[in-house]
Amino acid sequence: MSENELVQRTDGVWDVVVIGGGVAGLSAALTLARVRRSVLVIDAGEPRNAPALAAHGLISRDGIAPLELLRLGREEILSYGGRIVSGRVAGVRREEGHLMVSTEDGGGAAARRLLVTTGLVGLC
């Protein structure tokens, strides 16, 4: 996302902004885009499974390289009209009935709903 860019739709508000573009976020975004919801994925590009050689337990994709899985997922979302941008979310606030998502680079987006799929780190 470029400096101070507000990622907008024609009506100014996304149905859903997904924070995190890993497998969970992309799966949710694909499902939402397929049912014609406007969806924006904001992803910092640091998937938890990047160091892994393969992803397992995924029907029809067992053993696929994690980054290849994400690439394919992104293509599918884009084919249904979803949008994916690079960025790191800095905050969320409620304003005039919408959720205003701001990114570290000064950009952001307005959403009706928010889905956080960033995973967990360091629980032990």
C-alpha cells in the first residue's frame, strides 16, 4: 500500500477487511469473494509457515510448498474480484458506523466487518 493511500471501493466501504494473508485469511477471503462480498486482504507478507518445506493435510495439495499455496490462493481471490494489498495494520477504530483500519504506512480502509487471521506467536 502506498503512503497515505486509502484503499477504497466505489461506495467507499469494504464488506470485509481481512487482516493476514496466510492460509486462513486467504481461505476466508476466497469464500467471501465467491459469495460476492467486497473483500480486501491486508498482508505483511510474513507467513508463519514460510520456513517449512511443505504444507501437509490439505486435500489435493498435500506436500505443496507453503509460498506456492499462498500464490495460488491469491490468484483465486483476485479472480473473484477480491483485492490484496501489502501492509501491516497499525490500528482499528470505529467511526461513523464503520471500522477504520489504518496501516503503518499511513494508508487504510473502511469496512463493515473485520476478520483477523494473523495467527498466534509465542504462547509458551
